Amino acid sequence: MTTLAWISCAPLVVLICWSSVFAAKDRAVILNQLWVAAVGEAIWLIQAIAGGILSRGGGGADDFVTWISYAIIALLMLPGAAAVAFVERTRYSSVVMVVVSFVMLVMQWRMHGIWEGVA
């Protein structure tokens, strides 16, 4: 599960960097950024499914309810940011994408801690 957790961070880091540049240049989110977000969303979905399967088999998170709650909320965040990007065609769509991506990175860190039994 650890490898998948860190792979899921890659699109988020790309989105943070890319959207930060766009926000600094006073530009809105573009379709290619939303494709990166879709890839990140797909990886998070795979991670949630894998976590559910592993926990059902006896391994996995010590506190599965908290872990799956984080996963479900995270799965709702990127589509929400994409909706804002379509509605708000100013630099603030890029700011929202940066904030959501950063929050998801923090959630991934927490989920990793819960999975490993550290937190």
C-alpha cells in the first residue's frame, strides 16, 4: 500500500506547482490541469479500493473507518475543485486547485500514518 500511497502524491505535486505558476500569472485552470487531476483521482480510487480489499482480508489500517473516511472525502475534493475551475474562470480557480491539492497531500500523509499504525 505504501508504494501506491506515494504514487498518488505525484499528480498532486504536479498540480500544486503548475497551478501555483498559473495563479502567479493571473491565469485560470486549463483542461490539461484537469486531466492531471483526473489521473490523480483515478489513483486515489484505486488506492481506496485496494485499501478496502486489504482491510477485508485482515491486513490494513488499524482504524479503517477513519482511513476510508479520509479516502472518500479526498475522492470528492478534486471533482469539487474541477467544478470551481469551470465556474470561476479567473486566477482563483488556480488558487483553489493549489489549496485542494495541498490539503489532499496532507490527507495522504495522515492516511499513510493510519495505515502504518503510526497515528
